[in-house]
Amino acid sequence: MRIGIRIPSAGPLAGPESLAAVASAAEDLGYDSVWVTEHFALPDEYAASYSYTPTGKSWWTADSPHLEVFNTLSWVAARTERVRLGTSVVVLPFRNPVVLAKSVATLDVLSGGRAILGVGVGWLEPEFAALAVPMGERAARTNECLGAIRALLSQERPAFEGERHRFDGAFGFAPKPVQRPWPPIWVGGESRAALERVVRYGDGWHPGALTPEALAPKLELLDHICAERGRDRSEIEISLRALPAMPWEDSYLEAYRELGVSLVIFDPAYTHTELGDYLREVEAYARFVGA
């Protein structure tokens, strides 16, 4: 099993020195990958709908810094040599697929083939409003974006027909990513619709902080959908984010391994204001590297 770590692209430590220090430490400690999260506009108030806290509220405030993911990962790529560079997750309804595909291909080229594109549908309604994207269209927009970026990244003269985006092979799209046909696309979400999306478009499934007990029935559903759709389940990599509150013992990680999880991404506390505290968490989780 491989181990990744979220780096401080958001919150009090979001900045060049902290990012470089944490990413370099992760590489030196043997982590497989480093990960960043995405938000564009955070409201003062919103309905409680976040799945991974007891209150349904995110850790962020409206004033929390949140660096743009591809600029951030390009900065990190220039200061590392080996670790893979992942998004957990890009909110696809917010993105133009042509621009997104260009960002992904550029990161993959500049990093020597280290990009992983984790994607999701989004959840924060005021953020959708700020970007003038109807939240009710998020699933359809996500599916269309996935189809379009796969065509853009893999076809010399991309052709795609969607409701919002169409191109008919009349233009080139270069450079192509180093990883072919595209960098791994890991699809987030835990509903049946999300798992259908994984099977249709994804190279991996990237849910949130599911315990082994909660993950097991979801994997059974994923197996069922693969069988229905004629997809080889072994083609789909399973990764997940992990929260500090989980009981991180060897037996817990072993339970994930037995379920077929290949990557666990540890999530240091979002509230750290001192770089040393963040680095101590990175060092603490490193005991699982190579597990």
C-alpha cells in the first residue's frame, strides 16, 4: 500500500515556503504522493452539508487562503523529483474542459509524468452561485467535462459532442501529457451515481474519509456496477483520504489493504499555524510508508 499526504495549499500555512518544506519532507520520508484541495470562493454562512465533520461544516472560514491547485502543484513539481502530484479534488462543474485539459497536460509535462487528476462534483452551494454555475447541473457538467478532457488529452485532433462543449477535430491540442492516454483520473463521490461515473470514466475511485466498515459495502456496489457495465474491476484503483481523528493503528491500515485500497492520503490538521507542527504530523504518518 502507498501513502500520500495533503500539503498546506490552504489554511494558515498556505504559502511557498511551507509548501516547499512539506513536499520536500514528504519526498525524503518516502511518501508516494502529495495532494492539494480546491476551493475558489468560501462563504461566511452555508447550510450544513459537509460529510466529514460532526457538525456538517468545513474547517474553513470565508477568509481562509486557498491557493489554485495547478499553479500550486507546478511550484511543488519544481522543488521535488519523485513524488506524484495530485488534486483531491478538482471540482469539474467549475472548469472549462479545454482549459482544464491544458492545465493537466502542462503539469504532467513539467513534472515528468507525475500528475494525478482527482475530480468531484462539488458540494458548497454558495460557491456554485459565486461562479454562476447552477448546482442542479453539477452531475451533467461533470460527466461532460470528463468525456471532453479524455478526448482532448488522448486524441491528436480531438473530437467530442456534448451539450455544452463540442469540437469536431478541427484543432490540435498539444502538448499531450507524458502519461498516456492521460494522467490517472480518479473520480470522487460515494453515491451510486458517483460509482457509475467511476466505472464509465475513471481510472480510480477516490472517496473521502470512509472507515473500512463503511467502505466495504461501497466496494460491493462498485463490483456490481462493473459487472453490469462490462468493466474489469481490476482496472480501477482504490484510494481514499484519511482524517486525523481515525484510529491509525497498523490493524486499521491492514483492513484497508485487505479491501484492495492501494493509496491512503493522510490529512494533517487544517488549523496548524506553525510549520513545525505540520511537519511533525508528516513525520508521524511516515511510519506507515512502505506498509
